[in-house]
Amino acid sequence: MPPEVALLESRALRASVSTRTEVLDRVKALSLLPDDIHVTTRMVADYYEVGIEAIQSLIKEHRDELADNGYRVIAGQELMSFKNISGVHARTPSLALFPRRAVLYVGMLLRDSEVARRVRTYLLDTEAAAGRPEPEVAPPYWGLPPGRRLGPGPHWDEHEYLQAHPEAYVPEQYTGPDQARLADWTRSVDRRLDAHGRVIGAMSEQLCRVGDDVREIRSDVSAMSQDMSELRQGMAQLNRRRR
């Protein structure tokens, strides 16, 4: 018996993987209603590439289990409100809604569907992978304090430690050419930091000049505002004299 068939038979096993709804999109893209939460019976049938009658038959047989995982049928005022909120325009007296978790349950219960079989297989593979502990890889230890070990040879903090503790044990890969490469790398970093400092200084000067320009513009705008105010007063006096 294929391992995926176990999900068809065991309700406890289905419950143990019921939260892994991301499997649906990994097997096949699932289209949702405009509310981005639910799908209809027709949409579930399209996803699993079966007739709508197969989904309706499954609902009759496993309604309680599907209802426990979000399946429901809405009608009346609730249906009207749902249409207004979600933008659904179905002309039906009632509407069956499946959230992603209920859609996943359909895949665990549906027998005659290749897509459902792939969903079950993917679920079990994912669960098995999650149950395997990742091997622990111990970092290399050379008798020195832990540093940023980006590759062979000493790094900045280990280099400082070696300078302060010349009696410390130094492996072969920490001597000779590695030390020379580290010194070259340190000088290169210093040159880059100096260049960055000059760039930042130039940017600061430019920002200061921009600030001065902004203050001048504000002063000009203030003077123009004063001129406009005086012009309005003059126009008002001229109009009064004409009257």
C-alpha cells in the first residue's frame, strides 16, 4: 500500500498535518475568491481536477470533519454581507465556502484524483523531513577565542589575540603566507575606510551648502511675501481713493 493512502484511512494522521496548507500551492496554484481566504465547491473541484459531484459526495460523507476545519454554508443576510465584502456575484440562495485548511482536508480524503494523491505524498514527505533533526556541525577550534571564521587563516579578532598573546598555539595555516595576506587585507581595508571617510566628508560639505541655499530661498520667499502684502495694501488704498 502506498504510504500516502494512510492519510485516507487515519483521521489522527490527517489532524497531525492539517496546518501544512502551504503544500497546496507547492503542488499546484490554488485560486481564491476576492477575499483571499475562501474558495467555492466548483473551485475545489477545479483544483483537484475532478467533477463537482465528487466534491459534493465527499462533503456528505465527511461533513463533520470538514466543518471542524472551516467548511461552512452561508445563506440569507450572511450571504449578502459576504457578497458585499468579497465582491462575489454568485446568484445562489446559499454558498459553500472552503478555507485553505478545508481544501487541504479534501485532498487528504479524495481518492480518485492525481492532484490529491500528490498533495498527500507531499504532506508525508514534508512531515518526515521536519521530523529529522539537522546534524550539528561543530565550528573548527584552533585553541584561539572564537572569531569570524570566513575561511582558512586568522581573522581580525584572532589576529589581535595573537599579537597580544605570542605564546598561544598557532596552527600551520595561521603562519607564513596567511599572515602576509592578512596584513595586505588589513591595509586594503584601511585604504577603503579612508576613501569612504573622504566621500562622507564631501557629502557633508555638499549638504551644508544645500542647507545654506535653502535658507536663502526661504529668505527670498519671505521678502516676496512681504512685497505682496505691501502691494495688496497699496491696491486697497488706491481702490478707496477711486470711490
